[in-house]
Amino acid sequence: MKLITKSDYVLWRECPHNAWMKIWKPEIYKASPLSEFELHLVESGNMVELEARKRFPDGILIETRGEESLKKTQELLKIKTKTLFQASFSDGTLFAAIDILKQGDNGELYIYEVKASNSSKLEGGDEETDNEGDEVVDFKDIKAVEKHKKEMFKDHHLFDLAFQVYLARKIGYTIAGAFLVRLNKQYVRAGDIDLDKLFVVENVSSFVDEVLPRVEEEVKMLTELLNSLKEPSGPCCCIYKGRSKHCTTFAHHNKEVPAYSVHDLARIGNSKKKLYELIDSGIYNILEIPDDFEFGKRITKQIQVHKRGKAEIDHGAIRAELETLQFPLYFLDYESFNPAIPRFSGYKPYQQIPFQFSLHRLDSPDGELVHEEFLYTGKKDPSPLFAEALEKVIGKVGSIIVWNKSFEGLHINKHLAIRLPEYADLIQNINARIFDLMTIFSRQLYIHPDFHGSASIKKILPVLCPKLSYKELDIGNGSEAMNTWNKLVTEDIEEKEKKEIEKAMLKYCGLDTYAMYAIWKHLMDLL
């Protein structure tokens, strides 16, 4: 009989077929390596857990695994150890490692699950102190509880925690409290990290108790499935989800679904009723969608263009957009890193640290393209030097062209102005002049069947400018650039390798802004 972990349970709740593949066919489950973004999430989770442990200075880490971990947990609990990290419980079928386990004076236990997500403090909650002296968020307001209950019950973190409580009680322990430890999204670092303010501890004991009957039933189904040698048949449940929500073994279980399918229709994951209708009718190929099937304007256009196999271009609307641009044109792109634990003063959890930009400037329609760039590789906050470099290369007039202005304008510039008030006028001036080139594609003024419904520059560029490509670059996407920079500034790297990394980062960011220029030029040539 396979030992089923809490990670298996969480995976099973997302997709039972995928959970089975993880145990019985790991070569298929692991065939697709984690993306750079997923690696960042894993590293963020590890960092948050390490930081959370500091709130419990009396904690003892159980470093062993398997049977040794179970024995060590029992030994330490018997001698009344107050706090354990990575304590383990098992009933011979289920297994769970507890992030933080506290023991009360009478042997009762309190389970704390640490999550790298921002806190979701419930409206109306009061900050109180539990039996063990920790500041927690308790839920007394009945209206607030009811208001958020549905959302809480959708939270996989809650079921992850409930699995641990279920197992611990099953083997005879008294669990007196269950808590989620999350990052406080309102916390702004000022000097050293304030652990009490960085984290919010949510007392979710009542919610856990309410879902335990469901957990018990799910564990029965989970155990039966994962201990069967027979692979689950039919499509997996992800067949009813948009592409971004598909499990890692989706293609294996759903061979009839083409690489570009109804799952790739714009925001179809938010139109579940429509997606269900298509799937239940056996329609996976966009070409097979009936002409009288009703969708919103955006999806309808995407389908029509794909069926015709021909681009649809609104020349007049594009001309009107581009005529608003004022020379000189600045094609601007930022790269940034968003650590879960604020690295410098003035930052919140997951707030972006801008460390690089590329800028291509065109002074006139027939002028020569000029390139400027900035990359910070030191140990301090890059913001001051970043803003200073921007001020040197961007004049006070002219349109600033970006791709997805919410990133540069809202997530980076807005917070730059807050942290560096001396540059507030500069930032305000830049934001007032930003033109988002992506909107031409997100507003479907230009639709091409090979865009596959996306407005990402990675999808647009190879269609409009096939000679330009990210495929040959050592760094090919923003997540990779982000992780590479973090490695560059936190690890000891030989100077030769460091120079090669810097070169690759500059090349990647430089292509982003040149790509915007090339797309703009392509659009201008159409008019």
C-alpha cells in the first residue's frame, strides 16, 4: 500500500488523474520540468517558511525523514517539547509533515500551516491572543464569517491544513487549534524585518472542523484511487478548465484535445458554462464550434479569424492610435524581481524590485534607432540608480511605448515615486506619456489566427516579425531573467561567468524593446 502524503491529497483535489500519474508513472508526470516561474514559487515558499520559523524561537527542527522523522516527533512530544518544525504523523496509510507544531501544557497540539501567499484576513476579524500567546486573527463577526466562508472553502490551503488535523486526530492526538500563517500584504519593511508585522496568523479552527467530514470522504476516495494499479480512464477533470489551469499530464489523458483548442479561447476559464457546453458536446477543436454558438465579442472574433485562417486588421483604428504618438519615441521595458520577503526598506511582500531596463529611442520617422540600457548587479536596492539612469535617457517630451502599461506604470513607476519622492515628478511625467502598444492586440484591432487569442509579445513577434526570435537567447523570458538576476546578486559567481550572465540579460531585455520597435514599424508599414 502506497503512503499518501498531504501533497498527494492537495494534488488529488486539483486533478485525481494527475495525482495517480505522480505515484505510478512518475516518468510521465515529471516529463515537463518546472518552469522558471514555478521554480520561483517553490523558492518563495521555502524562504517564507524559514522566515516564519523565526517567530517561534524555541522551535526544534526535525531534519530526518520517513520513519526516523516519525520516531523523532514522538520522542520530542513525550518530553513536552513546546515547538517542532517538520514534525511528522502517519497512520500507515497517510503521512503529513507539519510546518509548525506547538504543544500546550496539557499535551494538546496546535498546527500551523505556513503559506507564501499574501494574507486574506477576514473583514470584521479581531486580533486576539490564543492559549499559546501568539497574535492571531480570530473570527467573531458572524456576518463576516458567512460572507467569506464560500471563498475560504475554495482555498486549497484550508484543505491542506484540514488533512493534517484529520490525520493527527485519527492517530489519537488532541488538536486544539489550526492556523494559517500568511504574509501580511500591508506590511512595509522599515529597517530590519519585523516578524510580528510581516505575518498574519489566521485562526481557521472552526473552518477546518466544518470541512473535516468532507476531508474524511475525500481521503477514502483518494486512498482507493492511489492504491489501484489501474490507470484512471477517460479525460481528467482539467478538461473543464482553461489552458492555464491544466495539469502537467493533461495531454496524456486528453489525447483528442488539439494543442490549440477551445481551452485557449480568451478567458474561457471565466466562462465555465460555455466551456462545459462545448466539452459535453464533444467539441474540442475551435473549427468545430457551431457558427450559432453564442460568445462575447472577443471570443467570437477569435473564432472567426481562426476559421477563416486570415488576419483581421482594423486599419482605421490602428492609424488613429498611432497618430497620437509624439516623437521622439521611447520603446521602454523593465525587468524586476519580486521576493516574498521584502529585501529592502520601503518594500512590501512580493513587491517588484526594478533592476534593469532597455530603451530604444527614435527621434523621427526616418531617424536612426538609439539604444540605451541599465543593469544593476550590486547588493543594495537598485531603485535610486535605476531612477537616476532613467532620468538621463528619457527626455521630457515624446511618447513612451511599453507592452502592458500596468506593469511599468502601476507596479514599478508608482512605487518608485513613493520610495523615491525626489523622482516623483519624473515618474509622473513618464506615466502621463505612456502608450501601451499591447492594446492594439488586446483590443483586437489586429487579430491573426497564429496569435491563438493572445496579446503576449512572445506570441505577436514571431508572427509579425519572423526574423526576430527569443528561442536562440540564453535567457528567453521574464521569469528566467528574474531568477537569473537573483542568482547573480545573492550567490558567489566567478567573474567570467558573471560577465556572461550580464551579457545574456542585456541581450534579452534589449530584444524586448527592439521587438516593440519592430512591431510598431510593421504596423506603420500597413497604413
